[in-house]
Amino acid sequence: MTKHNHRFGLVGKNISYSFSRGYFKDKFEQLQLSGYTYENFDLQAANEFPSLLKNNMDLKGLNVTIPYKQDVIPYLKELTPQAKEIGAVNTIQFSENGLIGHNTDAYGFENSIKPFLQPQHTKALILGTGGASKAVAFVLDQLQIERKYVSRKRDAHKLSYDDLDIEVIKEYTIIINCTPLGTFPDVEAKPNIPYKGITQNHLLFDLIYNPSETAFLKEGNKRGAKICNGLRMLELQADRAWEIWQETF
């Protein structure tokens, strides 16, 4: 087998579709970095993570995706203040003192949504409550945009999908899909919200990037809303992860 000096990878579940492997392969080629590789580590459960580390002791850095952005935290030595506040990790730095958890999703989301924000975009609905949604909520708080989670069950901090009517949709002019609904190959799926309330004052942001225009975004587009998919966010968070990894080379 060929010995690689710098191995990186993505931890997740059912991630053969992943953007990251192709993106970093292209990056390493463009930078003419021989001996640099990026691979998928598909785990069926989070408790397989220690074995992954033990069996791959030459790893230099990892990304983390669905559904383990929160589950990996107990296996890390420390978190950056931002990752700790968000409560989710998508980048792991291999330092001399142990594994450090970072969150570069927040960086990617903030810098990809900012160009689309207009004065009327003061309230946001976050569809879904997984690890990525926590980075989204963090950024909205930093931008002083009022936000509400939407989940299947209502509680003091969340609306349920049954709570959403046309008036609520009109009030919340940013709607962010953090669920996997609409991901290839199930491209017809979309969150169950009253799309009739969407107007040209709205911004719809979908963390999904494949397809480039999901059914959710199509609903916004045909009603004149601004739309944005998750590709730029992914590129930005990946580039930030790369910068972090290079700090320990």
C-alpha cells in the first residue's frame, strides 16, 4: 500500500454522497500536494469513533457530519469557545495535546447568507434541530435576527409544524431548511410548511446542495423569494477547516 503523509477524512453515516471528499481531492491537486488524501469514514454508531482513531493513527484532521456533530464531543479533549457555545462540532484538529473540536459551519453559514440579507429580514424560522441548525442559530443570534426552531414537537423553545400558518410564514421572512428533506435522490421531498405565505420579501436558505435547487427552494423561487443553497456554505466551512488543520502541521 502507498504510504500517505497527510490523511484527512469525514466522519458520518451513509456519506457516500458527500461533497467533502471530492472537494479536498481537487484542492490537494490544485495545491500540488502529493501524499495528501481525504476519505470517508462511514460509522454506523458514534461509539465506533474510538476504534476509528485507534486504527488510523496517522490521521491529521477530520470533518464531522450528520448525525455525529454532537455525538463526537465526549471523545474530544477540548472544544473551542465557539464550538462549546454552539454545542456541535464539524471539524476536529489533531494537536499535540489531543483532539480539539471546532465549528466551521457557523463561519460558512454567516458568510454565505450575509450577501442576501435585506432590511426586512429580521425574523427567521429554522427548520430542524440537528447539529447544523445549532450553528445557524448561533449566527442568527450574532446578527441580532430573531429566530425560532421548528420541529415535529412543540415546546417552550420550538414551534411545531402544526403551528405554522400563512400569517406566521409572512412574519418570519427568513426560512432556513436544516433538515435532510429534498436531498438526492428523494428530490421531491420538502418541509411541510404553508408555502402560500411566501412572498418576494422572503429569503429561503437550504443547507442542502444536491440538488442545487431543492423542492423547498423551488417553492420560494416561483413566489419571487430570494433563494440560496448550501454549496457556498460548504465550501467556506471546508476552507476554514483546512486553515485549522494546517496550524498543527
